[in-house]
Amino acid sequence: MDEPIRILSDLHLGHSASLARDIAQIEPLFRGVKTVIFNGDTVEMRSERDRELAEQRIHAVHDFCAEQEAASYFINGNHDPIISTINHLEIDDGRVLVTHGDVLFHESSPHRRRRMRSPLQARRVDGLTPDELAHFEQILSTNKRVTAFHDDYSFSIPEGQWGKFTTFMKQTWPPRRLVHMVSSWTHTHVNAINLVRAYRPHARVIVVGHTHLPGIWHRHGYTVINTGSYLPMLGRLAVDFEGGHVTVRKVDFRRGHFHLGRVMSRIPMRRRTHAVTHAAA
């Protein structure tokens, strides 16, 4: 995996409210890099309607990426749990961990904390043995298999501005959903640090998405970066790795395309390495 490496997430292609209506809109974000990592929720596969079109979207995404000069890698998210065989990536000899972030929460979505699980889903999660629970890859893989069983038929929403309003209402009403969402936002960096302490103690930078709240948190020698999403309102970030540095930039939406904006943070790593590993589902 060649540097510079760029990390994006949560395009939600196929979501009626997404600003990313077509994969070609992110073409400016491919410029100047050798590798692009899509960190989950690249396409919508949650409802039956979405799944009918998902294969077409995935082919379109892969065809577009194949035409670019940069190589592309896709990490599974909770909205596209079977887009690839990759559930996480480790960069810089494990100092940078990249995973979608849904594993940080028991619920699938931050605004649906008390989602009911089917008996089959419960057995898959709760039935892990102590040995399986000790393996990071097993935890991630099981989490994605559970997500793949979930059919969110209520996820279909209208197109256009009404779709954006409907999405906002679905996420914030009733008020307890908004409370759950804010709680998830405040706990994301805490849960991420606890995750790496348990499974990847060598990691110092953790890059996630999932909760759609972009931000950078420096705590206890760790840095947690959430890249936000391509849905309206909260914004989005791009994370670059090159020459032993992690650089975080805003992603701006101008004239129908997404472009790199100002630098938000630059984090030096201890030493440079090209090593990248990944876990298969």
C-alpha cells in the first residue's frame, strides 16, 4: 500500500439524503494520493430496496476507482457489511488503526440504542467463547455478520430536500433518540481508546466513522479521529498518512464535488513504515 494514503468514510451512496449522489463527485479527493481507504458505509445495503441496487452501486464504485491512479480498499461498515472481506486496516506497523466504528457500540446505530436483536443475532454475539472474544478479528467479523442479518425496511426515505428533513426527524425523534445519539458522540473516543487498549495496545491513532460527528480527540497519549459523513449538517474530514505523519483536513462541498479544505491537525508518528495489514471477514 503506497503513500500518500487517504482515508474517507460514510459516503452513503444510495441514501436519499446523501450529498454524494454519484461516486464521481469525490474525484478531486483522489488527486495527489496513491491509496484511498473507504472506511465503511460507502454504499447503502440496509433495506430490501437498497439491496436490489447495491450490486450496481458497488460495481460503479469499483469501476470508478479502477479508472483513478490511486489504489482503493474498502472496509465493511454497518450499512455495507459485505462490500469486501476487510474489517480493519493497520498502518505504520500498527500505530494507526482504521475501522468503521460500529464495533464500539452494542447497538447498530447511535440513535437506536435499544434495537431488538433476533434470537439468531443474539446467539451469534452472546455465544462467542472466551477464546473468540480474545481475538480482535473475531469480534469484528461477528459484528458484521450480525449486521448482515438485519433488514431495515423503514430506512427508505424520499428524495431531495424532503428526504433530508425526514432523515433529520428519524434521527432526532422521539427525543430519546437524540439523547442516545449525543451519548454515543460523547462516548465514541472513550470506547475507541478502550478498544485499542484491549486489542491493539500498540496503536496510537484510531480512525473511525459511523456516528457521523467529525472530530479529533487527544486523550491519554491516544488520538481518535472521526471522519464524519457525507450527509448534510455535521460535515466530514479526510485523514492522510504520509512520511510518518497523520494529517487531518476538512472536506468541502463546492459546485457538486468534494474538495480538500483546510488542515485541522497534523500528528507526527514515532517512525515511518510502509507496513499495512488487514483482517478478513
